[in-house]
Amino acid sequence: MTRLSDIPVKVEFNKTKESNLAIAKTVLQDIKAALREWLDTGRPGAIDLKNVPHMAREPYDYLKEVLGTGEATIVIDAMARVEIRETQYPGVWWVTHVNDRGETATEIIEITEMPAILKPHAVDVRAGLRRLEEALVE
């Protein structure tokens, strides 16, 4: 008769969880490198989360948790909804574009002073200046 202690037991770690966290940590390393690049050269960076290979729910949630939330949240309701959230790390922004069905179209981590979508175009600024000048004449 075989005793319980005679049965070999092999313990396997959840390699899927480890690899999921490795994906998120790789993105965090990319963010760190982009922050350094931006500080050293002034060149902003961006990471499109939809293009990160194997970005499943677990690494996504871990990334969101580690980056956290900073002081600013901005919502733009134009042709498409854009949600901009500063992370707890200054200069790191989580930018989400939502389509008209409420689905996430793109998610981009921008490393910059201010996300590109918030920067006004010179044409728009000129038009705004003209409107302001007209309002002051009245």
C-alpha cells in the first residue's frame, strides 16, 4: 500500500500571472525611459496601450493601479469623447478616446507637459482672438 508521503508532489507557480505582470512592468519601464527622454531632450513620448502585445485585463489593471490618479481629470465632449487623466506621476497622462457606442477606441499614455489634444491650434487661437476683439467692441 502506498502512503501519502510516497506520492510525489510538484508545485507549479502561476506563470500566466508572472508574465502578465512582466508585461505591465515592461510598460512602466518604457514610461520611465520616456520621462527621462522628455526631461533630457524636451521630446514628448507616447505609448499606445492597444499596441502593447498581450495586454490582457490583469496587466492593464496592474498598470492602472501603479500609475494611480493625479490632480487633474479632463473630459472633452466633441465629435468623440476623450477622457484625460493625470497619473500620480507628473508628466504622465492616461488619455482614453471613446467612440459613440461608449467603447474604448484608443488608450494612450502620453509623457509630456500637456497632452497634445489639449494644445490649441494657431488657427483656433486666431479665431478666438477675433471673437474676443469683436466682443470688446460691442
